[in-house]
Amino acid sequence: MENKCPYCNVYTEIYLKSDSKIDIEQIDYSSTENSRLEKDYKPLKPNLFICNKCELIFSEFWHINFEEKYSGIVDELYINQIKYKKLYFNNIIKKMKNELTKDKNILEIGAYYGAFGSEVVKHVNSYTGLELSKNATNFVKEKYKLNIHNTTAEKHFKVSPKYDLIVMFDVIEHSDDPKKIIKLCNDNLNKNGILIISTMNMDSLTAKILGKNYPWVMLMHKFYFTNNSLKKILEQNNFRLYKIKHDTRIISIGYLLDKIQIHFPYFKKIFNFIKKSNKISEQKIKISFFDLNIYFSKKI
């Protein structure tokens, strides 16, 4: 099995070999894989390749346009969990305290249902969000009255002013062209502008131990990064990576049990019994396996 690197155009090595038989129509593009929770399901895994030249890891589906698929997403599970998402993003905002000031104009690419935007807007001069899901865009406009646009970054940047800070949380791995989006961000940041990206680190011990069973290896993720490969892409597009912080998730116990159940369905009966207690199910929990990172870079 062989595939060429989308950027170096050289043949690559297999990084993780899948035993799944995949129909492209099976891909669930919603953030929370909500359709998977109501039935026994073995997660489908793509074949992953690695380029020995640039170190980029990518899915066998890298060449298929995913971004247009996100327009129809309706993610009720995410909406039900939004109070925990807000707690999570408030924790990220604390980690961004040196980057957030009242004179900053901030753009979020991939605003989804507004959990970050509705919190960060209190700390900056102005907030703008971009979101491909029509349902999520309408939700944010109606619930939070935020300045959000149902469009791509490429289209938005053709008419937008420049920003002081651009953020992408759990977005770059879904992108059809991560290098292009990073270059667009550089072109549309003011002098000394900041780009903040969160994604998984495939060099982490968790990712290495779990291999193809790593939960973040999923059909809707096209590109995977290590600290070094992402640093290379940033530097190629005139960014200096100056800080990396671990990304700690804040979720409900019930949600955690649902996510575990996807990968270990034989615990389903026990988990469903535990979830009957709302007192337990709705308890928040902080969780980190030191495999998810937040990358801070400055335009140079």
C-alpha cells in the first residue's frame, strides 16, 4: 500500500494500517460522533501514511473534499453538553491570558456552537466567528448574538479586515489543506499577530501506545501532527512557535462514559446503569492524557 505526500509529492510509508472496510458515505462529520452512541458500533479507522521528508501524517482520504460536508451538520449532543464546553473553553482562555487584551480583534475559524466565542468576547475588543454548519451558525446568532458567518476562511478573508489573533480549536485536522489555511491566517494577521491552534500530538505516549486504537484516529480527521511537523508548517508560513500547552478537557461523566462505550461496547450495560443517576452523570471531570496540545505562534 502506498500513497504520495500531498505536499512533498514523494511516496510515503504506512503509519497505521486499518482493518476496516470503509465506504466514504459512512463518515460522521459531527464533532461528537452522536450517531454512534445509540447502537453497538466498532469505530472505523482510516489507513494513515507518514511522509519521511516533512513528517506529515495523513489519512487515505486526504484528497477528498471534506469541508463542504460540514454544512449540514446538526449536533444535538454537543448542544446538550455546551455548559461543559464553556467550562473547557474558559480553562483555555486562562491559558491565553497573555494573548487576550481589550484592544484585540479576534477571529475563530470553526466556531461551531459558540462555546468559545460566547466566553472570549468578554476579554477582547471584538469577536468574529466562521462556521460551516448552517445549524450551528444559526444557533450562535440566536442564542449568543455573536458576529458569526456561515462561510469558509478563504471567502471571508477576501472581504475582511486583518485580525490581531486567530484561533482554531480542533479544526486543523479536519481541514482540506492545513498549509493553505495557515498561510491565509498569516496573510490576514496584523503585525506580530498571534495564531493559536489546538490538535492532537501523534508523538505523545498515549497515541503511540494505543496505535490504531487511538480514539482521535477517525474518519473525519484528514491530517495528524507531531510537535515537530506542525512547527515545520508554521515556520514555512512565517510563524514562530513560541509556546505549547497541554489541552485539558472538561466534560461530564456521562459524556465520558458515552465516549468510552464507542470504543469498548462491552461496558455498555454497566455504563448505562451508572448514567441512570443524574447526580453522577452530570458531574464534571477534568481529563488529560497529555496527547492534546495548544500551539501558540507569532507572525514574523
